[in-house]
Amino acid sequence: MLNTLRVRLKSTEAKIVLVLLACLIAADCALRLVDARLSGNIAHIESIPALVSSVATSEERSMLIVGNSLTNNGVDEKLLTERLSNISLAKVTPDGTGLWDWRCLLEREVVRRHDVHVDVVVIGFAWHLLSDQTRANASRLGALYCALEDLARPRSIGLRSFGDMGEFVLARVSRIYALRDVLRNRLLPLLIPHYEMYTQQANEARAGRAQQEDAPVYTYEHFRSFLSGLQQKGTRLILVAMPVQADYELDPELLELVASGAIGLIDLRDLEGLDPSMYLDAMHLNARGQQLLSEQLAVQLASFFDELS
């Protein structure tokens, strides 16, 4: 009798596990169908291949502007299109991204695609976001920016441990796991008053701590490798040092690359006329700040394209 009971219990446990697994798979499939509706950022990421194609197959000179929310808030692509009328351009600025995301994104959409050519890639950045010491988000890379083949060279996409690689694979397989932060940010504001304000304050605090952390040297080995891929494709890279309210320095190795002519640099950290009233917070520009920065950026980009002619 005891043996019969054990068999039934095991059978019941197996059925429960199978039902839970089926529910999880169904929820994951459903999320893949609607994920773009949950987040404007996800919708933007899913539109990137089309955005690149729209400029990279044009007969005009082409420019792709890449960055995160600093660049998104700081650069008005419509104004740049008006000022640079002979250049086809698009802006790709997913939230929270840095070196490793940009590397995967640009290698996938620019370097490896034989049907497109981008003349100039412009990357807006601040602090040490292009250095080897930037921390990678393994979930974000696995789900949104990298291909599975990139896992064959984990260090080149910022994965430093077996844990990072496991997280990369899990995010690639499970959309629920990959988008857990999106789901959290959709649900918690319904439960916690002023949740978005607290999140913004936490992001600003993290950015401040990252700037103050002591690091003996910020290196650019992986940035150089990434740059080499763009150069082989015939794409010129220009960096834009974006303004934020707290001062930051540019790293010596990065400035060496600028001095060698390998990359261009537009330094807007101390943009004339920009004042605290033109910021939404400690990092992001408001509409007035965006207008001022975009006007200056257009002038300097025009000069750069004139030099290429």
C-alpha cells in the first residue's frame, strides 16, 4: 500500500511539474508576441534593423547615431536632418546601454550585414562607458543585442564568468527572465506610489558612484577591437562627449586614439550656453537643452562631412 501511495505521489508531482512547465512556456510565448507593447524601449530595439536599412541603403551619405538615454534626450534627429539635408541619418538609443551593447548591436547591424553600408557612426557617451571596465548586462546582451555565436568569444562582449554566460543563455531562451526588469517596472508603479521617482534617484546615485570609483587605469582594448571592425567595413567613428551636470574627464587612452586620427571627437561637455535649467535631472537634457546641443552638433558634424568630401 505504501508503495502504491509513493507511486501516486510521484505521478502527481510529475503532472504538477509538467503543468507548471507548460504554463511557463505558454506565458513566455505570449510575452514574445506582446513585448513591444510593454515597453517603448523594446519597441525601439525591435525597430533597429529597419532603421539601419533606411539609412544604409540610401544613395546619400549615411550616418547612424548611437547611444543611450543621454543621447536620446540630447540629440534631436529631426533638427539634424534639417541642418544636414544631404545626409541620411537615424538615431538608435536604447535605454541603459554602453560599450558591450553598442558593440553587439553595431557588429550585427552594420559590420556583418552585406546589404548595408554606413559612412559614419556617431556614439554619444559620458564617463568611462567605452572602457574595458564597463560592466556588461548579460541578460540584456543575450536577449536583445548579441547573437548566440557571440558566446564563443565571451570576453569580447564583456562576459567575465560562467555565471555571466549562464545568464546570457537563460535570457536568450526565456523572454520572461530576459524582460524581468520591464515587467517589474510595469507592475511596481501600480503598487508603489512615486516608484518612478525613486528609480530615477537610484539611477543618478549609481552613476555618481561609478564616476567616483577608484580605478588605476581605464583601458580600451575591446573598444579598439570594435573600432577595427568598423574601419574594415569602411565606416568612420565619431564620439560625442555628452554634457552632464557633474564634470568628468576623458581617459588618456581614448584621447590617444583621437590624436592618432583613428576616431573623431566632438566634445560637448562644456557646451556654451548650457545651464542647469536645461536639464531634466542630473544627466538628461530637456527640450531647450536638446535644441542647443543639437544645433552645435549639427555645425560640427557638417564640418566633419566637409572634410570627408
